[in-house]
Amino acid sequence: MAQFELIMPKMGESVAEATIIKWLKKPGDAIELDEPVLEIATDKVDSEIPSPVAGVLEKILFEEGQTILVNATIALIKTGSAQESVSASKSEKIMADAAPAEVVIAKQIETVQESLSSVSESDRFYSPLVRSIAQTENVSSDELENIAGSGKDGRLTKIDLLAYIETRKKPTNGQTSKPETPKAPAIQAPVISVSGGDEIIEMDRMRKLIADHMVMSKHVSPHVTSFIEVDVTTMVQWREKVKKDFEKREGQKITFTPIIIEAVAKAIVDFPMVNVSVDGTKIIKRKNINIGMATALPSGNLIVPVIKNADQKNLLGITKSVNDLANRARNNKLSPDDIQGGTFTVTNVGSFGNVMGTPIINQPQVAIMAVGVIKKKPAVLETPQGDVIAIRHMMFCSLSYDHRVVDGSLGGSFLRKIGDYLENFDTTRTI
């Protein structure tokens, strides 16, 4: 029998590692061609890895919960054919065939991992990302050992390490040391008492990721939120007019989401400095306008698939992208690329009946907009004959933005521009 090396596959552009969530087979189990062998996760997307050969699972090289570099051998499969074992040279060829960006990232992480692993004598596991950050920030292995981890079984997460780096004392070269200013005690979570009737529910993996991401975002960005109320009567009337014919022709529904995303994309063209990221003291102005849309999953968690180059799509194209991503999100069919590269995010709190919200920025973006429920309300209209009160469809929009780089003038003007595009919607347009 020949031996086949099962490789951790590439899971999208710039994805250099993945975490093993669950082994679906155990050593000694027979495996059919294309039968799933394990489940892996990158960021928020779970995927099943099928076997490219039929045979028997001989050995598992990594346990559940471990984070592995792409192109690494994760299991050995005995095959009944004369197929030769995958050798080191073949592994090198796989790496050579990988996307250039992924090869660079993978090799950088591998170098960091090797340089740190020889120093630490502990059995504590560190992901390649944590090791990379530690080397970049000159965090020694002894320091790593003493940082409390919030991950599973006390594992040190990226958020834990970044919080430590932010708070540790950094000596200033060439300056005389000064007496330390008394510092406020570190913020700690309160001790929770549990009574006999309480139920303890362990967070699932996605909820832990979301929790870490939200805490990190509030820690990194000083949030400011601005609000406007928008008269979307013409938009509502237009959708009512076209929705039946659109569904009959395209076989899918048109919601308000693509109309709002179209307005956001137009406003970003007008105010490109909202479409940026912050790297230390550098502002990275994004070339592409990739708009993420927060989508609720059946589990209650949220995921943010991204509409790439939204400014280059017409309303029909945006509508089809919105429907496709939403359907695949609900059915857990998103690929890693579907949730990467976002430069701005829209979340619809109105779908839960809420009138407004103050969303948390989806890092490394600098702004996120929430839209509330559309409600009929009496409003004052200015007409040539004088002011009148009429029933209008009104909606609140709120924009949370990173006050390091987006001030009130830019944030307020950008939000108002979105409102203008929605209020002046062309009811004669076709789709």
C-alpha cells in the first residue's frame, strides 16, 4: 500500500492558516474519494475538507483546536493503488504553486514559529499569528508564558497579546527615567456568582471570535456616532412598483438592502477618506469599495459577507450579489474570500424592529452604518403653497466612525450624502 499525505489546503486569497475544528474520521477508518475527513475554520467560515484519494486513515498529525499553516501535512492516508507517497519535494512544489502572497505570508509565519519554538520550554500552544506579532513587538517567550489567555483552555489569543503590548511599559531611549505616574488598575471582568438554578452555556467558536473582535474594536478605535432621519417614501414606492415584475423575471426578491448599499457606494466615491484603514500613524486609502453587509445566521450569530467593487455594479448586480451572499451565509456555504477585503460595513437593525443602533466598527475599517426600521410617520413637507403635514416613510441612519481619522465634519457630511441619495431616489429608473 502507498501512503498519501493529506495537505491543509488554501482556503482563499491571503489565508495562511486554518484551525482544525473536528476530525470526522479516526485512524483506521475507511475513506471514500471526496469524502469529508475533517472540519476546519478560518476566521468565521467553517469548511469540510474532502479526501482527494480513497483509502484508510493511518495517522492524524494535529489535534482539534490546533492552528495549522496552509500546505502543511495534517494526516496520512494509506491507499490501495501504486500511488507514490507525497515527498518533501512534492510539498515544495505545492508551496511553489501557491499564490505568491500566500507563500510569503506562510514562510514568514513559519520562520517566526521556528525562532520562538526553540526558546520556549513550555507545552503551551501559540498560533502562528500570535508568534508573528510577538516577534514583531519584541515580546520574549518568558513574557508570553506569563500573559493570561482568554481562549479555549487558556490559549493566548491575538486580542490578549495586543492588549498586553498596549499596556506594558516601553522604555524611551536616550531619556532619563522619571518616577512612574500612578496608573489605574487594569480592568478586570467582574466575578460572577452562580446559583443552583442558573444555566451555564459555553460560547461557541463563532461567538468567541465575535466577542474578541468587538472588544478589540472598542479598544483600538475611539467611536463616535452620528444620526440622521431620512424620508425614503420615493424609494419605498418604487420598490412596491417593481418588486413583483422583478421577482417574476429574475426569480428572486429585491429588498431595500441593495438600494441602500448603492447609495453608500456613491457616497464613498464622494467622500473617499471614509474608505480607509489606520496602520499606526499611517492612513491607508483603499482603492476598491468593498461593502460588507452584516447578516444574521440561524444560530443568532452574525457574519459579514462582502460585495466587492460595489461602486462598479448597477442595482441589478448589487441585488443579485446581496441575495446570493445572504442565501449562502444562512446555509453556511460562504467561502473565506466572501468575508474578506471589506472596506465599509452596513448593518440593518431595522430587520429586528429597531429604529436605530450604535454599531461597533468592523476592524480594520473606520466606519459602519446602521439603518433602522422604516415607519410611517407624520412629517412636515415644504411646498410652493406652504408647509403641509403628510404621512411619509421615515428611517433613521446612524454612522459609527473612528474619530482618529474621521472627524465630525467628514462623518456627518458623508452620512448626510447617503441620506440625500436615498431621498432623491429616481422613481422612473428600471432594473
